[in-house]
Amino acid sequence: MKSPQTLFTALADPTRREVFERLSSEGPASATKLAASLPISRQAIQKHLTVLDEAGLVTRSTVGREVNYSAVPAALADMTAWAARVDAQWTDRLKRLRRSLG
């Protein structure tokens, strides 16, 4: 389980979000295939994929000489759970504030 901070850091970059979204919607792809549809080099895509991999947002699989990456949407569950906890805390605080002001 990765920390929400790790996930937020990995997804803070718009290119990494785009790569993750493409892998989520279009399925597994290599760095070469992703670079063909984005305005950056394969080497830059590879660096972004490494960050996403380290955050647990993608997995790698090797087929022959080609490395394909797949999105791991379930990894977002930690971030979603954290956001839900923070939301519940703030909702509770705002309710108490309204009661004390009302």
C-alpha cells in the first residue's frame, strides 16, 4: 500500500496523468507506443512510467523484447480513502461550527 502522498506526487505531473489515463482507457502499451501519440520523447515517457511504476500505479510485463505497461486503477483506492477521511473530518468540523454559530 503506497501513501497518498506518493500517489499525489506521481499524479501531480500532467504528462503522468495523461499516460495513466491512456493506459486506463486504452489498455497496455509500451513506452514507444505512448510516445508516438504524445508530444514528448520515448525517453521522457520512460521516466514518467518509472515514477508511475514506483508509485504502484502501473505494472510492467515483458513480451519478448518489449515492455508493456498497464494501469493499476485499484492503486487509487488509498488516495480515495484518504480523501474520504479528510472530507468526513471537515464536514464534521463545519457542522460543529454551524451549531456553535446558530
